[in-house]
Amino acid sequence: MLSARLSIRANDDPIYFAEPVVQRVREGGVANFTILRAGLANFVTTVNYRFEYGDTSSEDFIPLSNDTMLVFHFGEWMKNISVAVVDDNIPETDEPFYIVLFNATGDAVVYGQITATVVIEANDDANGIFSLDSAQKPVEEGKTNNFYVLRDRGHFGNVTIYWQLFANDTPLEPYQEFVNTSGFITFRTGEKTKPIVLEAISDKLPEFNEFYELRLMNVS
């Protein structure tokens, strides 16, 4: 006999995350991931997982299991990992963290999609709450005055505030009494205050006190 047939049995069953491997979760929500084991499942195997914090900290989420090892028994092809996101009332922008599979035992390997991503969505007024710093200010004809817009809570991201002047609930036309009767200001990340500069037009006519209303209209 001059030849022999060799066969290599199926081995190295892959263990990996099922889709979706990226989940966006609001504060107070739960991310659920499924881990799959391919192959015949005719032996016991285990796999470990760990958390990588990314832009988060250990206070931002709570694993719903204290065990960081998954055990696949005979005939088991699926396991789950669940993580609860803490509602902390702190303004934050999008924050990712990661779950990584590693160290499979038995005749199995971690392969393919071995990392899952949780994105904690921007929360708790991350872009800010906007208001005017003063209810009433005088503006003399021919002069300017600054009306400051305040940004409270979060200071993340670029935000544009649109404004409009009104008289008796009617929007002023361009160059009606003021050089600018509408406009916008843009806050950059980290900025907490911005001025709206109003300049009253000098018309040289005798007039009683006139009252106008400055309103913040839209945010984008």
C-alpha cells in the first residue's frame, strides 16, 4: 500500500457576536448582545469577555452579570450579555464603550466579530439650555447694547441660536428701528455665553419710549 487517506476533523469552532454588534442606548436603557458558537456543539467550551471603557467610566454602566465567563454546554449555541446604562443626570455627549471576547477554551476560538460596541447617546441637555440674561435693557438711538445669551447645563457641540425682534407680537422688518432685526449666533463647544448686539437707528424724530421684544426662536 503506497498511499493513505488523511482527514482532519472539523475543529476550532468560532465564537463571535451576532449582529447587531453596535447598539445605541439611552441612559436608563439596556444593551443586549448575543454570542454565537458555530459547529456541532458536541463539547463544552468557555469564552471570557471584558469591558473596555472608551470615553466612559465604570460608573456609566452596570453589567447584569457578575461573571465574565460564558460557558457553552453540550448542545448550546447561544449566550447573552446584557449591560444597563446608568441614568446619572450629568450632561454628556455620545460615549462609546466596548465588550471584547477573548480566551476561548476547548476546541473553539474567538473569530470574526469579537468586539461589540455600546454608544451611550448624548443626554441630560448635552448641547445646553439657552436663555437671555436680562428681561429688559434700554437701547438709545444710534447706540448699541449687548443682550447676552446664556448656555446652561451641557456645553458640548456647536449650536446655532436664531433670534428675532418683535413689536406687539409682530416681527420687525429689516432696518425697522434697528440695524439688525433678526439674526443668529453660534456657540462652539465649551462656550457658555454669547452677545446679541442691537443697534437702534437714529431717526432724529421726537418719540415716546418704545418697547420691543427680543426672542430666541430656533436652535440647530
